[in-house]
Amino acid sequence: MSALDLGLRGKTALITGGASGIGAAIATALAKEGVAVCLADRQSCRDTLEAIAQQGGTGYAVKVDLRFEDQVHSMVAQAIDDLGSLDLFVNVAASLASESVTRMMLTTWNDILATNVTACALACRDVAIHMIGRGQGGVMLIVGSTVMYNPAYAQAAYRVSKTGLKAYMETLAIELAPYGIRVNMVTPGSFPTPLVSHLSSEQRWAAAREVPLGQREGQLSEVAPLALALLSDTFSSYITGADVPVDGGLHLRPLYFGSSEEVKRFNS
């Protein structure tokens, strides 16, 4: 980050999906600003913790399967125990699976909604109880996706989950505002994260060339500054309930990856 003082030093943060991708980028950026962080993920957070330690930061990790309420509850409790309290909560964790509408499995649908929507709501519930109880306000940040604006083939469950997150974020923002707790959303477009690692280079290029600004994927370093600005009361004290795209303008374009015959093959 720059030499600008974001007013974050000394604060604490819980970040889901902190093992890699956007979660790891936000976590390391927060740690660089002097925030003690707790990373929650199904995967090992070792690499992110090492990056935090190398820059002199403080980091903890909790292994969690967010599909289960008891584990979400334990995650928040462990983070509070490790950090002493929670000033910031960042929900990044997400699950994605490609299934067309006629091949969709109920287990896939349920897993994606449980991980992407229900887990966020449960975590925000427990974090909100803590923040309200201590009476010092707080900030929550939910990471969305431009799939809300650009329907993608074979991604019905993922799109429903991310659209649902925005609706939930807005309700959360108005209900927590009287307690001085701000809630916002960052909506990334095409970024090199584990969620797109299954795509071919041709598919990723097809998405990237639709980006008005530069016809390229974003870099993880281009997400973290916006996230930190929204988490900062110094920069965003009057912002709540906002959805801010960071996608090079991708949300303004329809996504199209093939011919009509190729689309038919999804469901034939």
C-alpha cells in the first residue's frame, strides 16, 4: 500500500477464504497495514501466514468447512479468542462448479448455496452479535462477482448465490447501521484465482477480451486497495450498503463464449 494512513493499524480482522486468491491478497494487505488477521479456509493457510510473517505481521488460521453451522460458529469464536476481538470481517470464501441447467445435481446446488450464501449469513450473524455487544462499531466486507451482472453458461447456482449475497448485504447494512457497523461489497470480475483454475486458457482469454479496460484479467493487487479503503473508517466512514465493481468495466458487457450449437451441447 501507499504511505497514506488508512487508520487500520492495531485493528483485527477475520477473513474467510484466506488461503489463496483474493482472500490471501486482502489478508496480506491488511497485515501490512498493521492489522492482526485470522484466516479461515478448508485449505492450508501456510503460504499466506508465511507471507504475513515475512512482512512482520500477525496472523492466525482456522481450518473450517463453511457448509456446517457448528464449524462457522466455532470459526468466529476461535478468531475472537485468537485476536481478542473483531474489528473487521471479510467474507471471500466461495465454491463454484460448472453444471448446465439440465445436468444440475441437487448436491452441487446445495453445496454452492451453503458455502457462498448461508455460511456468509451465519458468520455475519455471529460477528454482528460480537460487534454489537462490544459497542465499538465495526466493518464487514463481502466479496461478490460480476456474474451477478453477466449470466454465465453452466453457472446457475453460482450466479444465484452471488446475487443472493448482494441482497443479503443490503439488508445487513441497514440493520447494523444503528450500531455504527458498516457493510459493503466488492465485486471482482476476471481475476486469476483458484475458482477459475479449471478453465482453459482459451476460455479465460474469451472472458478477458470482453474487459473494456485493457482486455485483460485483473491482478490480485488491484483488488486489495479497494477492499482496504472500504474497510477504513478514515476513507469510507459514510459508505455502507454499497456494491463496488473492480472489474475493468466487465459488468457492462455480456459474456459469450461460443456459438449456439456449442451452447446446445451443454444440455444435450
